[in-house]
Amino acid sequence: MCVRESPQIVLVKECNGYNGPHLSPPSPTIVQSSRVHRTVRRHWTFGSVGFLGFLGIFFLFASLLLVLTFRDIVEYVVKKEVVLAPGKQIFELWKKPPVPIHFTIYLFNITNKNDFPFAEKKPIVEELGPFVFKEVWDRQQIRFYRNDTVSYRMVKSYFFDPTLSKGSLDDVVHGVNMPLLTAASMFKNSGPLMKIALAAAFRFLDESVISEHTVRELLFDGYDDILIKIGKQFFHSYPFDKFGYFFARNGSDIGNFNIFTGAEDSSKFSIINNWNGKEYLDVWGTKQCNKIEGTDGSTFPPLLESSRDLYAFIPDMCRSLHLVYADTIERLSISAYRYIPSKTFMDNGTLVPGNECFCSGRCLDQGVYNLSVCQFGAPIFLSYPHFYNADPSFQKHVMGLNPNETLHESHFIIEPETGAPVEIAGRFQLNAYIERIPGFMNFDVLPTFLLPILWFEEGSKLDKDFADQLIAVTQMPYYYSKIASYSLLALGLVLGIAAVLYFVAVRTQAQKLKQEETNGI
């Protein structure tokens, strides 16, 4: 054997004539170095796999945690932000709402006034209007208290909008003479001599049951009436010197409200603590009927559940409107709860025992209630427009009515996360209680019935700008939450799969290297 060494390999040259090179086994130093290198690489690769796996699990856990806790995070933010406090955006919006509010009125004109006293023919009414007024709310004399409440006086101003109206404020309307009707109701139980004297006085004053006045006189401007002056002088119950169904309301406040700010308990946000210093009215016969409940109708507590009923206190009606959940609808891309008045609101005690206190001693059929004790003794009953949802008997005495759910049902559409109203339409009708009064003028031949006077809608609709802001507050967080949770989930899955594939590749390579070492290569 002929041997020639080189620095890297040993060339072995056989004497039998083979001149090709042969690789001799590597030296122990080289083998040991190679093993160390492989071990280090194996540890590094397995460490990379572990790190990728850890990141995958972390992101999967983070996505799950975000899904599970996001609702709590949103509720926490809402509770902190939906608070009446100086510096809060909601406080400025609440103080003077920028959303357009409209007060829309329809008057009933008696077209067959010559058929009075309607002993043989029914009164025929036609609906005049709408007469639309822009309504501006301004909360004044705002004071905060340590018991988590704030007080204010709500001032409402009305501005006629001819562009949205159909007709003029100078249009003439033939309707019931409410001052005369009130006087007749007050003296209906008087003796014969008093009735004869009063009848003579009314004829001398040229008073008739059907009167003629302009729209502006019947609504906010009012009109002079000798009966008003006499009544104010002798009875002092009516505080005004003119009569109009909304006289002296323009620019006046509707009382002193004290409500909860929601700082300590968000479920009490804007709930009335007292009104004019009272938690109960002194109008109706029982404590339950006199209870002041709910908000002033412009805001509601946040984080609403559909199972929770709502209440809106209406001073002009001397009671709180009870609202119940109807369904979930969409307005301007906002998912909202639609509330409607409870069937018990116009109940006369038939459905809810105890509700007869709203009759004030004069219970009629279902669907109306006696408002006279809340309107200076005037014989006025409240109902929904065109006697919607009322007993059919009321429509039998008057021609020209056509109740319609879409046009005449009240509704409050509320965004449940913030309690912000998306759309409000409070619709009610004033009716004169006409009754036969024996021995008094021509009241002794009158049928007893309810004669519609007018109906109105007080409402607002969220415009697109504020709808977009509400969407940003309520829906965008959920939208971004979904994107974030799905992104974290996807990233976690990708890293997890990458870790598995990397692990398989490394494991295969490790087995191959181990096999090579076993074979002594």
C-alpha cells in the first residue's frame, strides 16, 4: 500500500494498480465538532417551534378573551360617558338638543254646524292641517346636587313653519265653544232658577256651543272671551285672561325637574327624582296614579334590555306614559328598539284594577281618560288620534274619522346601548265631552258623546349627521372588535399551523441526522 496524506483527506494508493482516491474516516475532533453543531441546531430549531407555538396560543387566547370581555368593556365605557356632567359631550346635547323637533297639530272642523244640536244628524268633521311648529327645547337654571341629581327648568318655544304646513294660521275653524262648555259643566247640577238665569246670560252674551275662530286663536295666541274674564274673577281656577288650547305655552317652562345624572347608577340616568319638589302628584285619587315615573321623554337610561318597560312623564297630561317593547327595527342603519304605549295607559280599570282613578268619577268606555282635573275643570278627554285603539262606540257618534295604526299610533324608537332616541312620535287627541243637561239652553236635547277637537304629534327624528355619530359610538366598536378578534384568531391559527409544519420538518431532519450518525457516516 502506498499512502499520501493531504490536510483534509488521506489518499490510499493500492499497489495492485488502483490509483483512485479513498476517503478515510474523519478524525475524532471533526466528528465531535459536527455533533456539537447538529445538537445546537436541533436545540435552536426546537426552540423556534416552541416560540411559534407560544405565539399562536397567545393570539388565540387573546382573540377569545376579546370576544368574551368586549361587552363588559363597552358597558364600562358607556357607563362612564353617558353621564350628565359639565364637560361631557352628552351634557351639551342634553342641555339644548340640536336635533329638529316638530309639534304638528291637526284641527277638526265641523262641516255641518247648522245641524246643531245634532239631535237627528251626527256631527261631520274634517281634518285641517297639518299646522307644523318647530319646537326648541332649552334647559335652564341647571343646578347639580350631591345626591347624584341635577335640576332644571324646561323651556319650550314654538315657531310656525309654513313650508311644512298645509294651511294658514288665519284659516277659520268651526268647533266647540270650550269656555261655554266648561261653564255648563260646572253648573249642570244647579237648581232650575240658576240654570234659567245662566241661560239668559249666555244668550245675552251671544254665546253658542259651536264657535268660530282662527287657527292661531285656538292654538297659541288665544282669544278674548267674557266667560273667561267672569270665571277668573269669581273662581280664580283659570290663571289666564284668554282661551287657547296651548295659550301661554310658547316660551314658558313646564316645571322644575330634578333627575338623576347616572354617575352612581347608570340605570337611573335621566330618571326623574321629583318634579316641582314632588315625587307624587295631588291630582288623582290614589297614590299609585299620582306617582311620577320615568324620564321627561327626551332621554332614557343606557344599556336597555327589551324586557324593561319605559316611562315618560308628561306634565300636561298629569301622568307618566307607560311604554312597552314592540320590536327591533332599523333606522338610518341603527338597530333600535321600538316602544309603543301600553294597552293599560288608556284603561278605565277593566284591564288593570285601580286604573279607574284616572276616570275622575266619570268612566267611559275603553280608550279614553278624563283630563278635566288636569285642565282647569274643562270637560276634555284624552284619546289617541281618530279614537285609534278605543272602543268602536266613540266613532259611532261622529262622522269623518278614520283611525290608522301607521298615522295615529305613538312610538318611541330608542338605541338601546346609549338610550338615545332615534325617532319619537307622541300622538294624542283632545276631545270635548258633550252631555245632555236638562233645563239648560239647548243642552237638554244634545246627545252625550265625545267630539274631537284636535290631535297633535310631538316628535323628532335623528338626522344623518347625528345618526353617523351614534353609529360611531355604538356600532363601530363592535365592528372593530370583530376585526381585531378575527385577525388575532387568524394570526394565532397561522402561527399554530406554521409551528406544527416546522416541527414536523425539524423532526424529520433530526431523524435523518440521527440515522446518519448511527450508520457512522
